[in-house]
Amino acid sequence: MLVVNENRDIIAQPWEIGQFTTWLTQQYGMDLPGVSFRNTLSRFFRIYGKNNHNELKPLQTRSGEESQRDAINILLALFEYYKSIEEFKNQLQNADERISAFRAARRYEFIPSAVDGLTKYKANIVEIAKLEHERNKLAQSDETSVDPVEVENANERNALKLQLTDIRRAIKAKKDELHLLDLNLRHGAYPTEADLAALHEFFPNADLEKLVDIEKFHTKIQTILSEELEEAKIEVERQIEEFEVAERDLFSHMDSIPTSKAFTDEFLDAYTSLDRRINKLKDENEAFDPRNRLQNEKKQASNRYHEQIENVLTDIEIAINTQMEVINDEITGGEYNAPKLTLNAYNSYTFETPKDKGTGTNHRSMIIYDLAVQVRASFIEFSRKNGRSRWVIRAR
């Protein structure tokens, strides 16, 4: 597309279609958030065969196949309410994302799972009290007083002992593997030519030349195998060293734990089982509070969002209907009823002419709707440029 002046002289580099559309958008003041210039403008060109002249669904294109939500969204943008709705929508989306993150953290066990409701929350409190009573009775059954810290230390030392046993078992297995590698490296050689010469004394008719050729082939194979065995030996020695470092670390950790009184395995198992059940129930109840708070935040954000939508749609509905009444009276002299637009929700609307369902009336109403929206959009743009209130109703 060429850019020319009033004398048709080319004054700039050729424009792409997108550049021209952007320029038109700015010239018409249609650079609105949430909608495109082409989609907004084309719906008001009622051309036969274009499938946007359904007189019963004037807000939608493609013979009404477009969703009612998308059609109403155009009105929000034209009446400059998109940003105010978007703020509340973002608040709701943020609340929803926080709940999703909370659920994901529970699913991957980064935080404890929460109880399902207040009934379970209260039941957990009762169960916690019961388990704590059992734990206290178990502690009192011991000859001396039981310090929970000592129980925890004893459990930690036992866990470290199990790890130490596993480490020692792994070290032994690797040392056995290393011993086999050493044996192969030391005793894996084939007989030498000197050995073959000595063999000739016992077998003078043997073909020594053939045996020498075979020995040379064996030597080549042994060289290749020796290289692989040496690499394997180095790797096993490295693994043994890592295991021995881990063994020393475990010993150091065990030494850092304060010595506790001796507990029987039966006592430790019973006490620890009760302790874990109590902590699990407490964690579930503690997780219930943030989940409940997040759900309340989402509910409040949703209420604010839908309340704002309702207020905005009411304002748009009043503005369009008032403008349609003005235009209808101008055209018909008040002889016929004006069409009425009802925005039931963000994704639902009705358009009709009260007490008149004739085909001619329906088409006249569609034209009146188009004029009303364009008058309102033009006045809003004028008001925006001149700093005037956008809700003053005027007819042209």
C-alpha cells in the first residue's frame, strides 16, 4: 500500500496491510483493549451474504454462531469498561491461581493435606486428644520419665544405624568386585613363547609355529581386556572412596546426637507411631486454615467481579436503550415501540421490540441498534478527547 500526499506523490515506504489497519485504528480512536479493530467494525456492516444480519441477534456475527460472551465483550470495550472489568477479573484469576498452587503443593506433598471440612477438622481435634492421652499413658508406663527429645534422638540414631548398615554392605560388595578385578589383571595372561618351548620337550611333534600365531592373537585380546579391566578398577575404587566418605559422615552425625537413655524397640515403635499420627492430624488441621482463607478470598473476588459486571452491563443497557428510544422517536415520530436490549449476564442477552414481532420491525430495530451503538461510541470518543462526561445522552 503506497503512502501519498494530496498531489498523489509517494512520501513514504509502502505499508503492509497491518500498518494501515493500525493507522486506521488510531485515527478512529478504536485502539481499545480486549478487541480488534476489524472484528469490532465489521459487525456493524450489515451486508447480505455476510452472515451478520440476523435481526434477532444483532450483537453477534456469523449468523449468531459467535458466543454471546464475545459479543457482549465488544460492548464493554466500546463503552470503555473493559479495563475496569479486567481489574476485577485479574483479582479473581489471581485468587484461583493461589488455590491451584496450594492444591499442587498438597498433591506433591510440599505441604500437608488439609481436612475436607469443618466436621473433619473437629473430629481431628477429638482424635488428637485421644492419641495424646495414649502417648502419655505409654510414657508413664516406663520406669523413668520420658523426654520426647530423647525419643526423637533415639529414633534418629536408629535411622542412622540402618543407613550405616546399608553403606557397609555396599562397601563390602564393591571391595569384593575390586578383588575379582585384581585377580583377572594378575592371572589373566596367556602362556608365553618360553612356555611353548618348554612344552616342546613333552610334545616334540607339536606345530609350535601355529601355537605362536595363536599366542600372538591371545596377547592382543588380553591387551584390550586389560585396558577395560583397569578402567573398571578405577571406577570401583572411586565408588568405594565415596561410600567410605559417606560412612565417616554418618559416624560424625551419630556422634553429634546427644546420648539418650536406652529404650526398647517395642517402646520406641509404639511411642513413635502415636507421635506421628498426632503430628499428621495436627498438620491436616493447620493446613485447613490457609485453604479456607484462600477459598474465602476467591469467593469474595468472584462476588466483586460479578457485581462489577452487573453494574457495568446495567449502565450499558440503559445507555443503549435510551439512545435507541431517541433514534426511534426521531424516525417513527413515536408511532412505534423502540427496540429493547436486555443484558442478562456477561454471557447472555435478548433483543426484541416489545409487542411487535413483525419482520420489518425486527430489521428496523436492528438498524436502530447499530445507530445507537455508533452514536454512543462516537460520543464517548468525543468526550474522551475533550474531557467531558461520557454518560450524557444526546441525539444527533
